[in-house]
Amino acid sequence: MLLDCGLFQGRRAEAEARNRALPFSAASVDCMVLSHAHIDHSGAIPFLCKQGFDGPIHATAATVDLCRAMLLDAAHIQIKDAEFVNRHHRAPSSAKVYPLYTPEDVERALGQFVPHDYEEPFEPLDRTRVSFHEAGHIPGAAFVDIAWNESGREGSLVFSGDLGRPNRPILRDPAPLPRAEHLILEGTYGGKHHPDEASLHEALERVVRGALERQGRIVIPAFAVGRTQEVVHALDRLFLAGRVPEVPIYVDSPLAAEILVAVGRHPEVFDEETTDAIQKGQDPLGMRRITLVRNPDDSKKLNEKPGTFITIAASGMCEAGRILHHLKHTVSDPRHTIVIVGYQAEGTLGRRLVERQPEVRIFGEPFPLHATVEVLNGFSAHADHPALVAQVKSCGAAKGCAVVHADLVRAEALRAAIAPSIPTRIPSEGDVWELR
């Protein structure tokens, strides 16, 4: 059973090499269980199927719908990136660059998806029971509860996927992890505490006021699923309260438009307050505030538009998509503001912006960084350190916990809080953990 199969995101050469080298035989996998639709968890699925995996891919119903939009978008981006590299950066003597997969590959992979409801047990393998539970991370996200009986011996494992945060707007709160012998736990924000809602809104208010004073624009790289909706919701609250003057919000992403439609088919992902407001015909997500930009020409026109406005565009780590064009036109102008609202993996352009490196490369060209860079981690869809530790206590994991999905510093901070009461490991690539 394979748990998730995402794309590595980082420097182009390293990402290309890692994403084309599965660390196992695709044909050796009998089934796959997918926690959620983010590309770092789902993005390699079409390549996996292309390499010989032909088994079922189990996911929540909302994740299945979101993957259709997101994987087709990923294929389109890869095709465009390959065309750009071949046209502008490939030496005559070097081999052509090809996308990992095409839309046709995506369509074939989508035929292997099997949707499930939350809390609905199913048996992906003989003598193995799996169920999905609310993770509160993005629409459709789940943690995975696995139990098995092998040669008369029972065992259990919880795979956290990406855990969300309690008491956040829009989505349901993450459920407590069930008791299990073993735990694979994401540690993205190990050792970190997220600010409260009031502090986050104050920081966002300061960002908008600063941009208005400089008469510059605000560019926000954000994942089309989850983060975009949270940022719009927060801005809507500021405007309604009169804390900042209203400014136009452009969501520059054809994918975001498809995501809104897909999420609308799954009211089960919303919390009670959001569901009640929608049923009353209200606009709890603040969607009336936004202008969706679908056409590439309209996207380019935003870079010629004067005055203060907000552009939200994918990708969240600034590695592909329309956000690169907006950053190209803003990074070197001190009037403008770049707002980072989520985790930026090492080696990504987003991380270099967070580190405020004096020069960044976009489309292979160097640009001096003179724009203001603001980091608002309070928008993160990941649980912070106290929430992660609470989830470990809920699970128990008496036979061990593996901390994954984290920089080493964050993983070490989380291990220090968990061990020695629970045996805790930080696996390296290629490690094997035998579950006894």
C-alpha cells in the first residue's frame, strides 16, 4: 500500500532528477491511499501510473474532484515549462526537456481513483481496514487510519497526511487522531507557534496600509486550494470592519475558478458556521470581493495596472504558474509588497524570498529584490507545535512515531517534545521502518 505520491519541489535540476526516479517499482504497488490533493502529495500519481501502477487510488470524494482539476493543471504547467526551457535555455547539444506527464496521462490515472466518505471503512488489501478522518487542512484532506491482521497478529498505524488547525474559519476542525500503535506524523511547524486570529488580522491590516501609502500593489503567492479562500476571507473581514479601505482583489488562476466549483459540490467540508451562512444565501467566504482572471491576456494587463490592488496567484511556493510573471514585475520595485502566507520548501523561489536574498532568479534571469517581503505564517493550513503534540497524545503511538514533511530543525524540535515517552525517528530517504 502506497501512502501519497507527490512531486518534489525545489531547484529545477534537483526536482527534475528526483521526480523522474521513483524509489520503488511502480508495478510492485497493489493499491494507493491519498490523504489530500496538494501537489506535494498527489502530483506524481500520473507518472506513477505511467510507470506501471494500475491499482486503485483511494481518496475522499472531495479529494478525487480536486485532483482532476489540479493534476490537469500540473500537466499543463509542465508542458509550458518544457516548451519554455527548450526554447530559451536548452543548449543545441543537450537533449530536449519533456514533461513528466501529459493531460492524457492524467485522464488515465483519474480512471483509477475510488472515492470514499469520511469515516467509511474499506478494505484496500486483504485483512486490511482503512478509514479517512477529517484533517482540517484543505477541502477533502484526511488523515488515514489503518488496521491489519497478519498471521493472527493485529497491528495499527495512523498516517497524518497534513494536519490542519483547530478553530479556523471555513473548514471543519481536524478530528483527534485515533489510538494506534504506530504514527507517521507531519512536522511542518514543529517548534513553531502560530499567531492568534487578532494578531494575524493586525498584520494583514498593516500590510495593506503600507501598500496604500507607497501606492504599490500586493502580490500573494497562494495555493489555489484552501489558502486563497482563507486570505480572501480575512481581507473581507477587514473591509467589512472598515479597518482598511477596500482595494480590488484579483485571483489570477484558472485553476482557482475550477476549485471553487469543485468545492461547491462538497458541502461536507465546511464548518457549521460557514454551512449555515451559505444556506441563508450569505457570502461567508467573501467571494463577491474577487475578480477571477482566466484569460492570459487579462493576467498580463494586471502588470500594467496602476495603483494599489491585490493579486493572488498560484503556485504557493512560487515554482510555476502565473505568479512568476507577477513576481518578475514586482520584485525589483520598492513600492510593491510580496506577502508569503504559507510554508516555503528549501530550494524554492518562495524560500529565497522569505530569506530576503538580495537577488533572485525568475525564468532563469537575475532580479534584485527591492520589494517589501512580508511573511504571515498565521495563514498556514498546518497545525503548529502545540496542536501537533496534542495529536500525538491522542494517538498514543506506543510502538513509535516517524516525523516527516519537515525541515530537520522543525522535525528535531517536534521529536524533542515527543521523546522519550514515545520512540520517535526522523527518517532519511531510503530508510525502512519494520512495523512489529
